Amino acid sequence: MTTSDQGSRQDIADAVLSLPVAVAAAFGLTFTALAAGRAEAWLGWRPEHSHTPGAFQANPIAALADFTGVAAGVTLLPPGGAAATVDYTAKFLTEARGDHLIARARVLRPGTTLTVAAVDISVARNGTETLCAAVLITMRNIAHRARSAADAAGRPSSATRSISGGGFCRCEAGDFFPLQETTAAATQEARTD
């Protein structure tokens, strides 16, 4: 991994690759560069990434873009900050047949709430790279905060309720919290917290 003059962001790579769900690690994703507003990652071909020998299926391409794009956004947050994908659009330009994929992400618009990144995915074969997908990712920035008493007790805090969706988890300060279904009563309660 290369670093920038602003220091290493190995903490971001470590956080992504050590998520309890371990999706990035299971795919075999490797970060090769992280710098302010930029990220690069690599994914080698394996049979489980494919429906056809030697070609990557769409899901590993999209997952690589998602992890790389969000990592680029997180480089602009204070240490301990996290982000969650709220939307992405992937355009597959050609078949991804090759030895490995290379994702290069750059932040297009950093924000306090939402950040937008673009990711170019190239497939490498015999030393030649070919652009095979272009992806736009919008992520919700989640600021680092200490766990509240409500979080520790397993109850949703007002911050949890305000961005919740049923059945998903979010990462905050290295911990995962189950998100609660938002209801009108919970929303009213959050306003009075």
C-alpha cells in the first residue's frame, strides 16, 4: 500500500478488511493505495467470482467498486469516522475477462452528510488494462462518537433512529449496532430526546 504526504490511512484498510461480516476479506480484496479522497484496490480472479472461466461476474465487480469508493470517502473523515453506501450506479462497459481487477476511486463531492465518489474498474490481462466498469457511489458519512447509554443497553438512540432501516447494521467507532425499524412513534420520541 502506498501512502500520501498526509500519512498512512492503513486504519481504513484494516477496518474494511476486519468487518465482522468479512465480505471484503472473503472476496480477497486488497487495498493498494489510500490517500486523501482517493483509493485503489485489487481483486484477483477466482472461480467463485465467475459464472464463466476467466471472467468476473458483475457482483464481485460491484462489490470491489463499493468498498473502494467508500474507502476513498472515509479518507476525508476524521479517524474513527465511517460511511455507509446509500446508492450506487454501475455501468458495465465490456466483459471483465482477465487475471485481476483494479479499482481506482476518487471523491467527486465531499460533504458533511453525503459524499459522492466515482470508481473506474479495469480488468488486467497479460499486462494490459481495459476499463470494464464505471461506478458512482453516494455514501452517508457517520461521525465517530462515543457509545451512549442507550447504545450500550441495546436501545436505539435518536441518532440510530434518524438513519435507520429495518434489518441492516451500521458501523460506528468499530462497533456494529442493529438498526431499528423507524416508526412514527419512534420518530416523535427522537424529536424529544
